Amino acid sequence: MRANLCFALLLVIGIFASGCGAPEPPMACLDGEIPDWGWDADHHGWDYDFEYCDHFDMVCNEAVTLADECPDFISGLIEYLEDRIFPMLSRFLDFLPWLDVDEMMSWILDSLQGACGYVGVLDMIGTCQPPGEAGDPCAEDEDCQEGILCVEGVCGGAPV
């Protein structure tokens, strides 16, 4: 009962706090088919399409992978938790004698440290990015702004 109450309280606080400056996670995308990760999506009836970046005026840039974006996101998330969420939780949960708030917070932070290394497929999945300017990483010409070509993995070549 206590655990359920604590979880519900944390969930409500997290929902309210998520709109208050929390870092946005990178949007994953794939230009092609889902890579073979040891399971077949067709057998589960899944019909996912990972080509939605154009709805946000972005392109699916497979040169900037989730593995590239993950460390910045996790460090921003840790900073957000330490600066905003944990002080709020300490004030709200201090009255619960059976809950060690500091231990819970250190467990969460320890779990987040190195979280990007736990998932091995992050380097196979691109991210939604605005069309690149000169000098931005790219995998194909469509990853760059109109009139700029992708040359050797970098936006910057002018069309001839």
C-alpha cells in the first residue's frame, strides 16, 4: 500500500514537473526498415513507421544517431532532476519516515549514469534534425538545407 501511494505521488509530481523545463528527448527515426535486432516485427502485428520527421519540419538524419544525442540528453536530465525535481521531492516526501529520499535519489542518479551504454542499438537509429547548414553532419543530401550537398559526411558542397 505504501509503495503504491509513493509511486502514485511520484508520478503526479513528475507529470506536473515535466512541463517545467525538462529536457526533450531526441526523436528517433529510420529512413529504411527496422534493423534485424533478433525479433521480427511482422509476426507481432506491429505496423510502425519511423518516418515522421517531416511533420516537425525536420529530416531523418542517420548521421546523427541516438548514441550521439543520448549523453547530452542524459546529462541534461540529471541536471534537471538535481536542480528541480529532487528538491521538490525532498520537501514533499520528508514526512514519510519509512522512505529515505536521499537514498532513492542517489539510486536514480546512479541508474542514469551510463544509461546510454545499456542499449546497443542506439548507433543504428537516426534522429530528427532540422536540415543541416554548412559543417553539420549528414548521411545524404536530403539531410542538408536546400542547395547544399552532403560531401564526405558533412553538409557543405555547393551543387554544380
